[in-house]
Amino acid sequence: MKKIKHVTPRLSAILKKRGITHATFAEKVGLLQPTISRFDKMTRHESINLFRIAQALDLRIEDLFEVEYDKD
């Protein structure tokens, strides 16, 4: 198994690429807009929010993050 070095949330990049604003997306998933805006700055995410966001974007939860692995 690869050792994870760093995990970076990338929700804002996904939304930007799809032309979706934080406010519009927040309404779609039933979360507050600040929750969506802060997603990429947070180090912990509630499981239910991860599932809601991933399902709304038709992605896997893993797709919401960029994972960097150790080179070992």
C-alpha cells in the first residue's frame, strides 16, 4: 500500500471547471454557502457532506481530493 504524503481538497477547482458557483452548488446539495466556500481550506470534513457533494457531482469521494504519495 502506498503511503499518503499529502491530501489537498479540490472542490473549488471542480466547480470552477464545471462553471458552477459556490452559492448555486450549496443550494443544490442543501448545505450553507460558507460550508462549500471553506471546503478547500478545511482539514476535516463531515462524512455526510462528503457523500452529498460527491453524489451531486457524480464523483467518488476520492475525486474531491488530490492525493500525493511518498515516492518510496
